[in-house]
Amino acid sequence: AEALAANSLIAVRAEQLPKIGGYANYLPGNYEERKNDPQSPYTSQKSAYAVNLTQPIYHWGALRDGTRIAELQQQSALGSTIETYRLLVGEIRAGYLQLILKKAGLARARAGLKIVQEELTLAQQRFQKGEISEADLYSPTVNFDRTQLDLERVIEDYEWSKKTFAKLYGGEPLRDEQI
């Protein structure tokens, strides 16, 4: 947008500059007709030329205003670019913060799985000792399976978020140590 606005400004400013032009033309006369009638205007050699220098004066105010409009458009394009960069920086910061939060959530999910796994191991030991029934073993087993699936979902979301963030800032996905 900035380049288009700059080119537009150049084109509009060019309208205010003086223009020079001209032409030249040579018309040789017919020798046979000139010999027969030397006074005829159609038989003489002719050359014509012109040089023009023009400066738009009548439209000067309109052209100056057009230049001012083009300058404002260029400043606006620059402002839009700055605003776009500001928004991009905000998106990158928000994306990085989301990665930090998702990494913390992943650590919490892993810790939760470890606790549920210990509960399942304890329940299995109690079942083998005969302290609890097989029905009492069902709840810790289902809870472990559900927690394991939740952890896989959190891992997948975290990895996907790293790839999405890499696309946002235009680089490689960050390593866990960088987050």
C-alpha cells in the first residue's frame, strides 16, 4: 500500500511540471512542376517545425490539491502499515502467552495423570490383596483411561498451537525450552 501511494504521489506531482514537445516536418517540392510554374505554392520546398512548452496554470489549484490528497494518502498508507505492524506484534505476544499457558496446562495434565496412575496402582494392589472388589477397581481404571485421553488431547493441542504460532511469526516451531 505504501509503494502504491508513493507512486500515486509521483504521478500527481508530475501533472504540475512543465511539458515540452515539438515536431519537425520537411516536404520536398516536385522538381518537374517547379520548373513549369516556379511561382506555384505547391511546387516549393517546405519545412515546418514547432516547439511547445506548456505549464498548466488554469488548473494549478486543482493540481496542487491533488498533490496534497496524494500526500495524505501516502501518510495514511504509512499509518496503516504501522497499525498493521502494531496489531501483528500484539498477535505474536498473545500467541506466545497462549503457548506459555498451554505448556503449563500440559504440565498440569501430566501431573494429574501421574496422580491418577498412582491411584490406579494402589487400587490394583488393594484388589490383589482382596481389600476391594472388582467393581471398586472399575472407577480408578476408567478415570485413568479418561485422564490419559485428556493428556493426549492437551499434547495435540499444544503441538498444534506451536505450529500455528510458527506460521504467525514466520519461523520454525519453538522448542519446549524456548517457551
